[in-house]
Amino acid sequence: MNTQDLLLFDALQEVPESQLQWLIDHSENERFAEGDYIYKPGDEIRGIHFILSGTIEFYRIQAGSKLPVTEFSARQVTGILPYSRARGAIAFTHCRTDVEMITFPKAGIREMIAQHYELTQALVFVMTNRVRDFAITTQQNEKMMALGKLAAGLAHELNNPAAAIVRGSDTLGEHLRGAPETFRKMMLTRLSLEEADFVCDHIRQSLTAAERPVPGMLERSSQEDAISDWLHDHNIPEAADMAENFRHYGLHPSVLDEFVKKLPAEYLGTVLSWMSSHFTTERMLSDIREASQRISGLVKSVKIFTHMDGGTDKQYIDIHTGIRNTLVMMQYKLKKGKVEVTEDFDLTLPPVLALSGELNQVWTNLIDNAADALEPQGNGVLSIRTARDGAFVKVTVSDNGPGIPPENLTRIFDPFFTTKEIGKGTGLGLDAVMNIIRQHHGSVKATSEPGHTVFTICFPINGEAH
């Protein structure tokens, strides 16, 4: 091992040979076999590693699966670098091949900084490049994970209305197959023009009436019983859904009495049966329409959430749109955890200059974390508040969960720090939140005590640093 070997490293080509010799003299030669682990998560990092040959991979375990982070090969530098805050390994450091390297001990870094400027400068440059690359990679990964958090719930939310459409269309098809017989019976009636107009007018009025208040279960049952009794008293063979249809469209006994006065007795049953059949068709179409609109609304929320129509530049947006769409996307998880959501929005807030898709990632991570914290208690409350604070917009996301222990509160924004069980948390969510808000020249603060955790986000309305 000599200085010429180190000069082959791109990072060290401008370092004087005297400093490289000093590095060699104070470093230890190490060899590892294929399959060896140099570090496991939590292990203390021994120093700066200069890889002479072989390949090292870094990976984490998430949801029981191996998640590659990065890899380093010959003539690359890894380990703890000057001015780095890293202390322990955050991933498995695994030798994919036999590896040879020299390791400069952590204890000597202070002397390096004090006495060997060019060597320190070169290694700091390595670190800044690595931080930049890491930030870009983790931000992109966190975007995908933020969407992944929504996938199961969104699939459930889409499946329900989709199943309703299939079920409704099948039932409607069966119902319409009986329409010819109903039509034949109606054709055999001998209604006058006045009587036919009376029936058609009632149908139009029932279908176009203003939306009626929805009665409670007991009141609804009482109304349907009254209609069933009326049909029985008038010797009308009641179809299973006739009383429900008439109740739904407001044809109560007092209204049905008008049909007795206006129509011949021998045609009353046929006319009411035909009307009920028409109402059944309308209700099925309404159910299909409602389910379709639900799907359309969810797709619209996804489109807005991912900001498909936007570019990469900041735009003036209503932040409430993003928060509400995020809540729509998270609805399944919130309902599953029996989490009540309260909104206190300042709707006088002006549009803010921001990256809509990035902010949606912030809301997703904060709401998702709160939902995870509240789920065990089954009666949690998640509160979201917006307000103006001078030239800034302030958003607070709070919950009444168990809180964050004081010893963890100062670490929650550190990359890969998580208190969630293995496979459930990546430790990147709040780090991404911090990076995104800094990108918006803002700040994120967290306070917590049992029963009250608050995240406060502030950033300038006009998008400019203050």
C-alpha cells in the first residue's frame, strides 16, 4: 500500500502525497470475506474507510423485505467523514465480494482537520456530494412511500363504489327483464287522458322534488308500515319494495288516497305497481350514478394530490385543497382507526406560492403518523388548523394520542430514526417533511406531552425567504 494507490481515488487526486502518506501511516489495513457484515444498524462507525478492492452494499429491512440503499466499490470512500454528525450505522453494510480497505480511525479526525487542510477539504467535498445525492434519492423514495401509504386505503375506497356499480347494473338488468310484462298490464288499462296525466304528473313531482330530509330508522320503519297497511287495506298485492319506494319518493297514505279518488278501482293496483317499478329503476340508476361520482371524485383527488397537471415550479395554490384531498386519500385509514378529524381553516388565507405536490407529501406524513399514534386508542381526535401569521401561513396538526417521549422528541427529524415497529416505519417521513418545508423557506416545530402532540409548520405566503 502506497500513496500511488490512494491517488487513484478521484476524491484524493488533489491531495499532497505527504498528507496521503500520513493517512496511510495512521490507518489500519482490513480484509473482509464475501458475505461478511462490516456494520449492522446501530453499530458504532469506527472511522473513514477507503475501499481498495471489492464491493460493499448498504441495505435496510422494510416490511420483511430487503431495501437496497446504495453500494460502494473500489476507489470510493465511506464511513464517518469530517464534520459528519453520524455516529452509528443506519443500515446493514454487507460485503458482496471479498473486500480490502484501509480504515482511518475516528479518533484521529480532529488531528486531520487541524493539520491537513487539503486532505480534510477533499473528504468534506465527498461528504457534501454524498449528502446532496442522498437528499435527492431519499426525497424521491419518500414520495413513492407516501403514495404507497395510500395505496391500500385507496384500493378499498375504489373497490366499494366499483362493486356497487357492478351489483347495481346486474340488478337493474334483472329488473328491466320484467319491464315488458309490466308494460303489457299497463296497456290493458283504459285510463283517460286526464287520469294518465294525473299519474305522470305525480311521477314527475316525486322525481323532481327537493331533497327530502332522511328520517331515522324508527321513523322510516313506521312510515313504511303505514304504507304497507294502506296497500293491504286496498287489496293491492304488495311487491317487496313497493312500500319502500313510495316512502322514498314521498307517496304516503294521504297522497295515495288521491289515487283512489282519481283512478278506477280495477286499475289502481296495476298503476301503482307500474309506478313502483319505475321508481325502482330510478333508484338503481341513482345508486350507480352516486358510485360513479364517488370513483370520479377519488380519481380527481389522486390527480390533485400527485399534482399531475402541475410543473416543477412553485405556483400560487390554496393549501386547503391539498389538505382536504389528502384527507380524502387517507379516509380509509382514518375510518379504520376510528379517528375523528376536526378542521379549523382560515378561509381568508390568500393563495400561497408553493410546490403543491411536495406540500401534499408533508400533509400525508403528518396525518399518517397521527393516525398510527391514535389507532390503538380507537377514539382519537386529529385536529388541523390553518391561520395567517403576518407574512407567513401557519398550519398546525395536533392529536390527542399518547405523545412522543422527551428523549425521542429531539431526534424525530433525524433520517432513519423511527419508533415504529420494524417494517412499519422508515424513519424518512419527518426528515422529508423538514426538507420540504426548508425548501419553502419555512420551519417545522414539534411539541408533545401525553394526550397532546402538535406539529407546527410555518412558511412564507409569497415563497420568499425572510
